[in-house]
Amino acid sequence: METILKNYQLQGDKLPIITFPDPVLTTKAVEVTEFNADLEKLCLNMLYTMYKAPGIGLAAPQIGLSKRIFVLDVDYTREETSEDSGEYILADFNPQIFINPKIIDKEGEIIYQEGCLSLPDIYEDVKRFETIHVEYQDTKGQSHKIEAHELLSICIQHENDHLDGIVFIDRLSNLKKTFFKKKLIKAKKQR
């Protein structure tokens, strides 16, 4: 993991999260070709936004950018400071940044109830691969490979889907997918 993330401090700019049916969420994102300070800042702001939302993953299309980037942290903890205070203590950060990721191998099966920051108030069981192998780049352009299991595997697959213009309800039955898409469109019109 990169030095800038080893002692992660919760600092950055909170970015607006795009909600369905915005077209950026159904468009295949383009590869990142420039690795510079702007990219590092973008990734840190994405992490900050993800933690503040709160979520465990955030892809660039979810903030309106059609780039093959996502961030995640399936390990951090979030505790409310006191009952109904609305204030939280976040700890045990393990932020990860994936640029131009490719899932190169997958095996097994796991079902997990997923939600999404871009599809508010919808939670459904989704079938995913239990173990995956992923190649990706960091903010310096260096290549890496990891083997991911269970929740980390699920989160990577969910965020990688965003880069391909797929939201998790696309993985449900046609009946459920149609129901949730209509519900989300109606909710967006009412806002």
C-alpha cells in the first residue's frame, strides 16, 4: 500500500454522490492514463467521501467521473459517540485504491446482501464469486495483484461493476430489477 495511505487521516473534500438513473452510472468508464498529483488528490477525496457517506466502497462513476477507479475499505469501524447523536468515531482504517482493475480469475459462490450509495435505501441479496484474483494499478501507475475473499471479493466485484456501467440491481431477476429501477426513478423525480 502506498505511503500516503499508511497513516490515513480523515481529511479531504466531500464529493457529491450521483444517484440512479444518472447516465454516468450505466456507461462503461475509460482507463486512467495519467498518474499524477491530481489523481492522488481525487482518490483521497473519494476515500473521504466514502467514509463520510458512510460506505465501504466508492467508484468514480458514482461521483460523476467516467474513469476506471474505485476505492474501498472493508475493515474500518464506525461507532456512534452516543445514542442518536449522529456523530461517529471512525477507526481501524485500511483504505485501498484500485485503478484500471481487471478480475483475472474467479471461483466459488457467495450470496451477500448489498446496498449502494447510488441506489439509496435498496438492499438485496446478490450472488457473487467468493474468491477473485485482481490486477490493478496504484496512484503511481505501479501494477499489483491480489487474491480477495468473501467481503473484500464482494466489494471489489460491486465496485468493478460500476466501472462497466452495471449497478447491483442489474444482477437481480428481471422482475426485481424492473421494480427497483421504477422505484428509483420515481424517488428521483420526487426530490
